[in-house]
Amino acid sequence: MIGCIDDSELSSNPKRLARVSISGQSIQHGTQPLRPGQVINVEVARVTIYRITDRLHEQHTADVPCSQIVTIVAGWLAELGVHSPLVEDLARAVCAGDWPTAYAIGDRLSVDVSVAA
């Protein structure tokens, strides 16, 4: 393991900085070598997770990042023997935050999409 991120302060930290404790071997961070036991601050990106629900099957719900929407919805449609290019349009709309379009496409595909809590 290279390091451990302490994200307990991320929610109240607008710059999204996390403390990283280095363990194991030394690593390079920019031009500075980092040694075991050293602690640094790094910027951490938050990934939005979306809840996808299949309206046609009760047990089909998944919490996924944008990059997984196509895989999940296409898999559900494949179980029904269906393929639709609208799946990619749905993912694009969700990732872009275009909720009116995402909801309209979701209606056609019989899926609900929302930001997971």
C-alpha cells in the first residue's frame, strides 16, 4: 500500500484536500521524494454516484458513476433481447447534468435515474 487517505475532513473542505499518510516504500510526489511516515495534503476529486432503477424488474437497482450507466442499462435491456442507442444518450445527459433530457430518455427506456444519497 502506498498511502492511506483520511477523508474525514473532505465534506467540510471546499478545496477537497485530504491528508495522505505514506507507508511502505518511498514514492515521488512532483519533485519531492516522500518517505514512509510522511504526511502530505493532496487534492481529491469526488465522484458523483447515480441510482439507476429498472421499472420493469423490481430487483434491478444499481448505484454507479456516470461511466457505468451504459453498461448497467444495456445489460438490463439485453436480458429483454433489446438494444437501444438511447442508452448512450441517457448516460451523456446524466453526465452533463441535463436532467430534462435524462428523464425523457429514461421514460422511453423504463428506467429512473437520480443522484444517489
